[in-house]
Amino acid sequence: MAITERLAAKILREFGSDAETVCSMLGDSEVRIFGPGGVSERILAAVIIVSGGDVDRFLQALRLMEVDWRDLLWDADLEGDDWLERVDAYCRS
């Protein structure tokens, strides 16, 4: 799955001038880790949520996605069935 428009917009707000690099790295990591089919927005949003707009934390979140994406979901509070509502709220904020 490619980065959704709403997540890309949130990345721009969170990372400013680094947004293009963040999107590129996130997309590249997604394909490398999960293959060409990618993953759901849930996991990609978790990386951005955990990052909190900080590039160093973004890099740590990418490593966590590779090691155990379930821990990443937990850290982002997206492990539950209400993850879509949480991502909606996050992208709107």
C-alpha cells in the first residue's frame, strides 16, 4: 500500500522540510520489509505517531517496524479494534 494522502499530509505537518525524505524512507522500508503488496495504513501511521515529528525517533520506529511491527502498534496505541478511529483522529489533528 502506498502512503495515503491523509498520512502524507500529516507527515508534511509533522516533519516540514524533512517530509519528502520521511515519505520516501517510509515507502522504501515498507516494500523492503513487507514486499510489493505493502501493509495497511495502520502500520505506516504507527511509525509516524511514534516518531512525533522527530527524525531520530522516526528512524527508531522504522527499525522497530522491521524487528516487530506488533510492538510498534502497541507503542502507537493502535493495537486495538479501534485503530481506524485513532488514525482518523491523528490525521485530522
